Amino acid sequence: MPVPKYSIIVFDLGNVLINFDYNIAVKKFDEIEPNLGNKFLEHHKNNYHIHRTFEKGIISEDEFVKIALAGVNNKVDAKTFSKIYSDIFIPNDDVISLLQILKKKFKLILLSNTDPLHKKYGWMNYKFLSHFDHLVLSFEVGSVKPEEKIFRKVEELSQLPSQEHLFIDDIAEYAEAAKKLGWDAIQFLNYPQLLAELTSRKIL
């Protein structure tokens, strides 16, 4: 029996399976003190390099939260901040509904640039995660997309050739990085577009 072209479908998490909106956090901080939300957002943007090191697992939760609390004038405790910072996700039910269908024919792997707070307080209890054979999370493997290391970690787990992996991510740069390593990739724009891309590859 011939090997199918694709054996593994690799999904990004944020803005593919779940949308995220930091304005949800902004509104909650504003309820604590007027304009506190904008201070949080500005501090977060200005210190995005710190957030990136957090996603790579280089700094601890305590270190990240200590820095982030300065952005909200230390108006909340660490746990309250962590919950507000992480409660920003909205499930993309159309895309999630595909997992059950795809699982019948393909192995599924989640590949996400994320941090331990977002996992713990934001998305770890979503039931759709049970469809995945593996979760490859940046802070656990010490690498973020578009770095080669994080994609190779997926291959290490799948034990299959690069060309049998199909990657779905909303960021063009990350999709292109996967293609350079021999994967196929789809830049996710919306659900109808994803359906068309999967159908054209005879996956659906």
C-alpha cells in the first residue's frame, strides 16, 4: 500500500484553533483603574522581547510576572495578573470541528509559540487538545517559530520524513520557514480558505 503524501498535520494554536484578543485583558485592567489597560498594552508591546524569552522558556514565570506587574503599576497581585493576562482566548469552532475528521486519517501535532501562563490559565482545559498526538510548545522545547529547532522537534516526535508534514499557521513567515525545511504549509486566513486548501490537497 503506497504511503500517503501527508501523514502528519501540524496545527498552530493561536489565531487558528483559538483566537486571542489582548483587548479583553485591557478592559479588565481598566475596571481596576482607568487607563490601566492601555498601560499594560503599551508595556507589553515595548517589552515584547521579554515576552519572547518567556515563550522560549529562558525566564521563569516569576521573573516574567515581576516585569509585567511594573506595567500595571503593581495594582494587582501575581495570580490576578496571570489570570487576566491569559483569559484572552476565544475558540474557533469551525476549525476545531475539523480535528475529529482529520484524526481518522492523520496524526495531529500542535505546534505553538506560547508561554506557561497562557497554558495554565488560558487554554490547557480545551477538550479539543485530546485530538492531538503531541503538543510541541515553545517554552518546553526552548525554541520558537520560525527557528528550525522547533520544527525538527516535531519530526523527532513523528519519526516521519519532512515531506509528509503539512503545517497550518496564520503567520506567513512561519509557514515559509516550514516549507524551507521540506514541509508543505498553508497560511491560515479563514475557515473557507482552509477548507479549499485541504480539499485541493485531497485531504478532505
